[in-house]
Amino acid sequence: MTEVRCVLDCKCALGEGPVWDVAEQALYFVDILGKVLNRFDPSNGARESWSMPEHISCFGLRQGGGAIVALRTGVHFFDFASGALEAVADPEANDARTRFSDGKVDRRGRFWAGTMPYEQFDPICNLYRFATDGSWEKVQDGLIIANGIGWSPDERTMYHTDTLARHIYAYDFDAATGAVANRRVLVEVPEAHGLPDGLTVDAEGFIWSAKFNGGRVNRYAPDGRLDRALEMPVQRPTSCIFGGPNLDTLYVTSGDWAASPSGEFTPTGTDGGLFAVEVGVTGLPETRFAG
């Protein structure tokens, strides 16, 4: 394993939701509080950005071009060329207490996104599955902050995080229908490790979970055992994804210390940056939304 390096000092207020696109060999990620969707080309270090009218929490690239994005006012289609947004669905239109949090496209091309509260952190949030025709279904309720999501290589298990519950859950997953069952706590994250945030699953079936306020990314075995900890040069890593030509580079997003100051931590100068490290394993290719 080589040194963690800052590949883009973008100072995101809250960098999140990285997606590596195999076709473009580029990394997309959001700045939630900055209301921006970014594209990073590691071959030349170039960054493109698209401003959003409100908080953008997560997204998936679409097979036909553009993206499906989760904004404050629900899920929309986004066109990169024109900047146009087209509303798809807003499951929590009547609840001003919440916004979307993390999400991802599964390997059958469905989009998953959960919600979180703006202020009062009670278990009032949900996880939704959006079908390719734009219809949606509530999959899980009673969450405090719906966060990192991923699937095992054989698609038989789904992993999902509730940040403030400090739990990473495992579900039995039916890949054909998207149905989940038998939720159980896979990992109970100790306070000393920070808060479990975004995650990804590698080709060996191990789960990589960023620890907000913990300054680390933990790798867990499929049985929940802590396999190793990747120490980060910032205190607020937020999510991670495998990228690069061989999917052997772990990219990690982060939040800016200045956007949410705390006396516990000292700013590093690269807070809110995008980081990369080779960790000796490969990831799985991300899927585009099929709708």
C-alpha cells in the first residue's frame, strides 16, 4: 500500500458520492453543501463542475447520457450539455425536515437513495429504490441518516449504513427484483472510529467504509470483522470508490474542516480534497442507471 495522496485540492464543503466511470476513465463526485457535481480526469488533473440550484446529495450516470441526481426537491434527470433538470419523483415532498443523503446504482441499473434530517436527528428517514421507469418504492424506514450502500460481488447481499446509529447493516438481496429481507447488524462502529459514512465493496467482497470525524477508512470482511484501517490525512473522509484503468486505485472524498469547525480537530490544508491510494486490491465496475 502506497501513501495516500491528495489528487485534487478542491476544498469541497462536503464532498461525497464518488462514481468511477469505466467508459470515460473519469471520476464524478458531488459537493453537497456547495451544490456542485464534479468530474475529475486523473490523466491530466482537469476538473469540470456543474452547479445545481439546491443541495445535490448523490447521483448515478445514465446509460443514455446525463445523470440521475438526488436534490433537495427529489430525484431529477440532469443533462450535462444543457444543464437542464427534469423532475422524476419526490417521495418526501411533504416533509421539509429531510433531504436526500447517499445513494448508488445497483448492478441491474436501479437507483437507490436514502434521506437524512436537516436539523432534528430522529429516526424519521427512509431508503428508496427507483426503478428504470421512474417509479419508486420505500425499502426501509426508521433510519436516522441513510448513508453508504453497496452490494456483494455475487449480488446476494446488500450493505447499507445508518450513520448516527453507528451501524452497517446487511440484507438478503434479490438481484432480479431488488427486494431485500432479513436486515441484521453487520458492523457496530465504535465511537473511537468515527461515524460510518459512504462505502464501496471490492472484488473480494470486503466492505470499505469511510469514517467521518474518524480520519480513516475501514475495510471489513463479509462477516463484519475489521480487516484493516486506512489512516487518512484528513479527519472527515466521507466516501470511497475504486477507479483507474485496473480499478485498483481507491479514491476518497472528504469534507472541509472550515465548513463545520470543531475544536477537536486541526485543519490540514487539504480538508475537502479528493484523495487516492493503491490498497492492493481491485474494485468492481459501477453500473449506469438503465432508465
